[in-house]
Amino acid sequence: MARLNLRHAIIDAEGCCDGDKGIADFERLMARVYDASAYAYAFDLLALDGEDMRSKPLADRKASLGKLLRKAKPGVRYSEHLTGDAAPFLSTPASSGLRASCPSGSTRRIGRAR
């Protein structure tokens, strides 16, 4: 991330390693044996150069993030935004390594959940 040469940014990302079938394998990450193959999946831009981006729609934040990460090294991957009905996809065996997301128009808040 430091190589992106940004003055200030808060990027929401998750450390990860690929498993044998190309599915995210978080146990490999925790084992620390695969550190050389670990990467960050960046999926949200929360702040950029002093601007709080959380009030902007997710689709806008992700578009800005995608632009920032075009020059990123292989250790940082942009998590594409997918739309549509997830139910058929989530019922497949490959879905075991997936993470949930939020609607594209949503904003982010910091604080306790109600």
C-alpha cells in the first residue's frame, strides 16, 4: 500500500492467501508459512486525502478505489463489485470461501451496532 504514493487514505481490505483451488484460504494466512504469497484484497475506500468518503455510495467509493489501485503492485488486489441475485451462487460448494458485502448505494458508519 505504501507504494501507491498516497498522502492519506483509509482502505478497507482483508489479508488473504489463495488455496489449492484458487479460493481464499484464511487458514494459510494464519499459519504464517505462506507469507510470501499473502496479499490484501481491497474492497472499500473510507477516506482519501482528508475527505471522509463513508457518506458516498459504495459504488462511488469502489470506483475511486479501483482508480487508485490500477498502479498497485501484485500484493494488493482490487475486489470487484458484483451485482445481482447471490442466492444461486452462494448455494455452490465454492461459496465456502466467500465474504458478504453490502448494497451498492450503502454508506458506512462508525459506531456500535443497534
